[in-house]
Amino acid sequence: MKQLVALLNAGVHAELEVKARALLDRHPNSGIVWQLLSIALARQTKDPLQALQMAAQWLPEDAGVHNNLGNAFGRLGRLDDAMANYRHALVLSPAFAEAHNNLGHALLDLRQPDAAAASFRRAIELRAGYAEAHDNLGSALLELGHPGEAVASFRRAVEIEPQFCEAHNNLGNALMELGSIEGALASYRRALEVNPQFAEAHNNLGNALRGLGHLDDAEASYRRALAINPRFAEAYRNLGIALRLQGRTAAAQESCRRALELKPQSAATYAVLAESSADQGDFAEAGITRLRKMTPADEAWLAQARRIVGRGLPPRQEIALRYAIGKYFDDVQDFEQAFINFRRANELTKLRRAPYDGQQLTKIVDLLIRAYDAGWVIRSRPHPVESRRPIFVVGMLRSGTSLAEQILASHPAVFGAGELTFWSSAFASYQRSALSAEASDVILPGMAADYLRLLQRLSGAALHVVDKMPTNFPFLGLIHAALPNARIIHLQRNPADTCLSIYFQHFESTVSYANDLEDLAHYYTEYLRVMGHWRSTLPGHVILDVPYEGLVDHQEAWSRRMLEFVGLPWDPSCLNFHKTNRTVITASKWQVRQAITRASVERWRNYADFLGPLRRLIDLVD
């Protein structure tokens, strides 16, 4: 026994295995020797299950042995057996933190995140500095749809153990779900500082870079992940998405095909295929990626997608595929089945997100209207920044803001910067500073200068820069006060079309009102209140209202009007906006690469039987 312990402490596991087996030939009932043999086998990446079963037989009161046996069953995917052993270990030792943590792991694998979270919390109660349990709790909270709480758990894990690369990676995932892409980037990069060979972190870093439109860098990250793990199906799928966004369709298709070879039942890859092309003939211009309309010829795709959801999926995986199935039925004009699948996707999403608080939003809008009145606008401009460079495009999500930006960015004097998050942070900072003339004197010029520096970094020498963050509309008073010569283009679309388009869209980050028709109707009415306030408060020459339907029906007339509004001469390239070679990564990434059609105008009529609370919105906007 002393020899065996010495070999264990020295890390000589192969010799430990030989000596333990020899001793067991003479003493087959020695639970301790069986336990030492199991450790020797595990350290050599051999299967320790039989040795652990024998150890548990001869050491029935040893909680550690049962916990380790649970781990062995877990590695084999025998989760029920694993849980039985963890629970037996906890009967023997109720304060066994590792067993609580491991039980939580098994419960999470069995798609019981509530019970898993309870186990992880118990482990943390028993050992407050248990970094792995904090990390696992974060994973359970993320699965339950509480990304904010998950962030706190992951942050605690890396505070306890700064070199915990998996927790840094998971923190990045939670921040991505909250829409904090810059924060996610930092977390993924920190994970890779700790472990440069962490393939999953390279893949996730690629996702964050893709979300910012840095497609070349995203591609490089995916390829690094695949160099480390050539059988990484998710990295092949994500590489395919990045390649398709670059217009490299053949390479994109090959990458998605490889992903399916490695994971034939992947819900996420089948969801991507709903937007992919069956062959090169689906693309009208070389290098221009178009949204593929599915047809009854795609029944094989539908059958496989239904088989995948039918076997039972974790909500996060089912959501993406349900949206894709909804798209299939919408494309083939089976609108009842389309709505059924979109509704299922949204109901699953609601289970994973905090509920929408309409009363709180109404109070916020009331405060906004009272605080940022016409008097405040006048008082807040003692030293305005005169730049005419920024052009803001705002409106509801899915109202045509990407189309307007693409038209403007096709002009040689305009750079399209995409969706910049600057003003949401600036507004929060200004609110904290207090609404006062003194604050405006100091803060607003500084904000304007910071914003203009950001535009300079992004766009170089471009005369104008478009910031197409639709949700800047609540901040228009602050924007005008800081940059009174900036022009604001407000896209308006039929409310029912807008809300249905949001309801049918899979948003990767949280959009609190997007998954319930009543919530959508309420949010839309509050948006109208805000925009009505700005029209009555800001100078009339600052905002141009552009009807989406008018832009579709009379593209040249409205394109000329937008250019005239921002002080630019006409350029015919704006008519061929879909040929402009620039990165678009928003939900409208495919539509802006197509010539304008009326396919999305009055789309709501196809779903008239399902509108519910959206009906009261139809006549709100002329």
C-alpha cells in the first residue's frame, strides 16, 4: 500500500496500474486498492468504471467513491446512473460540495436547469469560493434565460480563479446574449490569453467579430478553431455564415456541408440552410448573396427539420429551427403553419427571457417627454458642435432602416457605419449627470467630440457617415442638442407589417417586446408617442419622415429626397444599392442585397386571422 501511494504521489500511473492489479490478484476485496486502480486508469485516460464499481462495492460508505463513480457514468452518458451515485454520495455526506456540483451538471445535461441551479447554489453555500460551481450556475441561468444573472455568476467565477478560461468564455456567451459584443470580445480574448488552444473560444470570438461586421477577422478565428479541432461542426457552420456574408457562396455551401457531415442532426445548421442556396443558380450577380426563397422542392429539408424538432431539443436549439420552419411555410404560402411555428419559437423564447414591463416603459416615456421638452432643447445648446457629418437613420426594428442606410451608403460621399451603440451609453451617462444647463455646458460638447472621433476612426475621410441604430429614436433630443446640424431620417412602415416582421425574426440578443403580439402593440404605441414628441419639439428641418412603402414604390423619388435632405447631389449609384459592396450584418442583411420588391408591403394580410392585438395598430399611421 505504501508503494502504491508513493507511485500515485509521484504521478507514475502506468506502474501504479500494474502494481495495483498485482495486489488485487491477492486481495480482490480491497476497496482502497480498487480505488487507487481507478485513479491510475483515469489519469491515463483509460476507462475506470469497472474499478470504481468494485471500489463502491467494497467501500459502500465512502461518499468520494460514489461521487467518482457518478463521474465515470456521466462521461459515458449514463446520466441516470450518474445521478443515482451523486445522490447516494450526498446521503452519506450531505455537505459534499463537489457531489452537489456534479449532480447539477447531470441535471443540466438532462435539461433540468431549474434543479441544476438549485444544486449549484447548494454547492456554493457549502463553499463560497467554489469557482466551478459559480461557472456552472451561470450556465444554468443562461439556459433559463437569465443572462444578466449569468454574467454575475461567471464574473464571480473568474474573480475567484482568474485563469479559468472556460468561465471567461462562458462570460462572453452571456454578454453576447445581452447584446454587449465589445464586452464579449474582451472575455473571449481573455480566455485565449489563458489557453491559446481553446477552440471553442476561437469559434465564439469569430461570432463576436462577425456581429461587428469584421468578417475577415471572424473567418480567421473560425479557421483557427478548425486548425485546433478539425471535427468542430459549429465552427464549420459559422465559417459558412461568414463566407456567405462575404458573397463566397460555393465555399460557404461546402463549409455547411462539412458541418452536417460531422453533426447530421444539428438543429442550428438546418436553420442556417433555410437561408442558404441550393446551388449557384440562385444568385443573380456574382458575389451578391441573396436570400433564398424556399419552395415545395425543399420538402426533404422540411422533413428532416421536423424529425429533429420531434425528437426533443433544448429550447435554445429548438427556437432557431422553429423560426426556420416558419420561414419555409411562409415562403410556400402556408401561412397558418408558418404562424404556428413562429408562435412556438416566440413562446419558447419568452420562457428564456425576463418579461416585458409595459408599465415601466410608459413611465419612462412620460419622464422623457417631460424632461426633454422644447425649453430643455433651447437651454442645452449654448456651445453647439457645428459638424454636419452624421446622418442618423432611426425607426422601429424591421421598418426599412437598413434599406435607407444602404441607399445612402451607395453614394460616394457617404460611409455606412451600421448600428453604433454610442448614444445609448451617452444617454445613460447624461442622465446620471443631472438634467441641467451646467451639465449641458460641459457634457454635450464632450459627447459630440467623442462621437465625431468614433466616426473618424470608422470612416476616414468620408463627407457623411450614417449611423443606422434604429433604437436611437428615444435619444433624438440629446443627439440634436449635441449635434444640431446632424440630420435624422425616420423610417415608418405599416405597424402590423413592422410588428409581424419583428415577431418572425430570430434576434440573437434580447429584444424584450419581440415575442408577444400584445407587447409589440404596446411598444409600438410608445414609440409613436416618442416620435410625436420629437416632431413637436425639435426644429422641423431636422427630421425627415420616410415611408417604407413610398421608398419601395418610388425608390428614385425618395432616394433623391433623402440625399437633398442631407445636402448631397444626386448619384445614380443609389438606384443600384443592392450592388454596393459593403458589410451588412443586421437582420436585413439579405434583403439589402436584392433589388426592391413589394413582397414585404402589406404582408400582414396573409396573417389577418392571427393579428390579435396588432389589429388596433393598422390605422395608426397614414
